[in-house]
Amino acid sequence: MPDGKTKIPGQKKPAAARDSARSALREYRRGAPLQAAAEKYLSPLTDARERALAKRIIYGVARNAALCDYYIASASSVRLNKLEPAALDILRAAVYQIAFLDKIPPSAAVNEAVDAARKRLNPRAAGLINAILRRLTDGGLPEVRAESAAERLAILHSHPVWLVRELIARLGEESAEAELSANNREPPVYARVNTLKTTAAALLSELRGAGVDAREGVLEGTLELYGAGKVTALDAFRRGEFFVQDPSSTRAALALGARPGDTVLDVCAAPGGKSFALAAAMNNEGRVIACDTPGRVGLIRDGALRLGMTSIEVRAADAMLPEPELFGAADAVLADVPCSGFGVIRKKPEIRFKTDAETAGLPETQLRILLDCASYVKSGGTLVYSTCTPLRRENEDVAEEFLRRVGGGFELRETTSLYAHRDGGDGFFYAVFKKRGR
């Protein structure tokens, strides 16, 4: 299966966990954000095993919806678009358990789904659900077949076919499938060590002593935390010894090459991870001007206070509106712009369902922000443009158009594309420009 069989410890009350999962999936289907719907129904579950099962089902269905639907359609006498939505919620949750959770007997998943249909729907719906699930458990799950490799991978890994085609064009079929598979695996929490207060070795020892499954990460100075629960409750977090930041985002920030004493501008800074990485790299010496909209700057301010990063200056500003007082003021500028976000699907599974048309207008906004940021860079300074998407139109195409617009004022020093399956963090892109001058 795409993300492998997942073992779940024995459940105290699996029916309660499954019922919570179905309720969350119902709200998500009706338009609620996935995380909000999940938390609403996970919070009342006091048993850790119940929560683990419910969370696995909720996010598992979100990550594998197209594959679950393929299996359901193969065994159903009724077309999917004719099924009652609530019945489809029950079926998806049950099929996910059958396909991916090898510690749950298929018969248990079937019986509980049928019982739920009787209670929530009607005997006829319960009978249909029973028939569909029995066909899948008795006959086995069918092999995924499609007219093209892109369409097969789109079903197998539950991604839109247009996005699969983009990945195949960039990576080739084998690597594209590896990336799709990585998108469907839950990542660890990435803890970036605050070197102003501790070391990676000391933090690793402390977290392990607190019972956290902490491991050295793919990037020096970043640890990977597994099953840590709410990291904000950890003593090390409250003392400001680490902050949460994906290693790909860290790499983009460090590509600025900021040094102690520099003035650095982070134009789209919230929730603050990039600014925190920069302040630490500069040994808290110099200025990191962290900008974002008024409703988001509080996150940066609170984080900087907790981490003891006095070099960070928080500023409420809209990246779409130039700030003349900052023209020519920065040794380095980071423009981590709003983007389609297809590089963070593993953290936000629902992002995959954005359409091509929904994101088509982003490059214009991204280019406008990048051109404004060019005005803030000192002669000889550095400008980094970054996104968390693999789409060429938001990455290389924007960088190339920027160079055309600035007419030789900047030179391109580096472009880097990062992928979850290969580099261990989010899908990311960054381009490093140098402003001509001294």
C-alpha cells in the first residue's frame, strides 16, 4: 500500500475512536478545515490509544481518499456520486482500516461500519455498506488500473492527476512516485535548536530524558521528534531551547549567508521560524526585521521573547505594499512568498485538492513581492526568493522573469529544489540573487 501497513496498539474502545473519526470526516466534507475538525473530535477522547486510532483514520482517509473511493467503486452497485455522503464517510473510514491498519481485523471494521450505518442512516444503507465491504474483504482489494502512468499514480497516492503530471515532468516517474508516497507519510516534528541557549547534543539528551523519541535530523542543528504530543508543553520548549521549523525552510533562510552585525529583512515572517533561524545564525548580533500582517506578528513577537532573541524587530507590514523607509537598508532580504503550498501536503493533506486554476494567479503576486524586495537590498547584498511548492511557474519562471525585469541589477547565484522523499523535509524551492555593486 502507498504508505505501508500501520500498526495500531490494541484499542480500549475502538468504536468510540471510529465514531469520532467519522464525525470529524463529516465536518471536513462539509467544509471545515481538516485540523479543526480533527481536534474537535479528538479532544474528548481521553484514552491515548483511542486518540491514536481516531487520528490515524481521520488523516489516513484525507491522505488516501481517491484510493479508498477507487476500492469502493470497484465493489459498489451504486455509483459513488449517487451514494449518500454520510454513507461514503462510513465506507471510506472502513476501507482505510481494511487497506492500511493490519492490527484491526477486517471483520471488526466491517461490523462496526454496518452498526454505525444502522444508527446514523437506515437499514437499506447498512445493507449496501455491508455488501460493499464484504466484497472487498472476501475478494481482496483490486489492483489499481488506469489509462496512463500519471492517472494510475494519481489514484494510488490520491493526488490530482495534473499535479502528478507536473511531478513526473520534473522528476521522472520513479522519483515522482517516491515524492507522492512521501507526501502520504506523517512527518516528525522538527525541532530547530536555539544555539543561543543550548546545543543539539544537550537538547537531544534532555528530550530523551523526558521520554520523547528524539533523533538527530537530516540537517545539522535540527532534531526529529516522534510521538511527542504537544511540543509546546515540553519544558525545553517553554525555556526557549528550540523552535519548530522544517529543515527545508531552515535551508532557505540560511542561504542568505547572514552574518553577525548584518541587517536582515524577512518580509513574510510569520510564524517566525525563518527569523529565529537567522537570529541564531547571527548569534543575536545585528538586526532581523521580521514583517508580516498585523494579525500574525504576535506569533513572531511571542516566539522571539521565549527564545531570548533580542535582535528580532517585529514590524506589521503588508508585503504587497512597499516600505520606502527600508529601501537600501538590508544586507540580506528573505522573500518566502505566499504560494500554492504543494510542498507541504504531508503536513496539510487537504492542500492537494487545490485546483490548478485556483493557484494560477499566484506567480503575478509572487513576482510583485520579489520586485519590491529588490528595493530593500543594499548594493552587494543578497536576496533569497523561496516557496514551498514544486511548480515551475511559481519557482524558476518567477526567478527568470525577475531577472528580466531588473535588467542586470541582480545576478542569479543559485537555485535549489528540495523534495520530501530525497531531502527529508518539505518540498521547497529557493533562488539566491546578488545585487550588483561593491
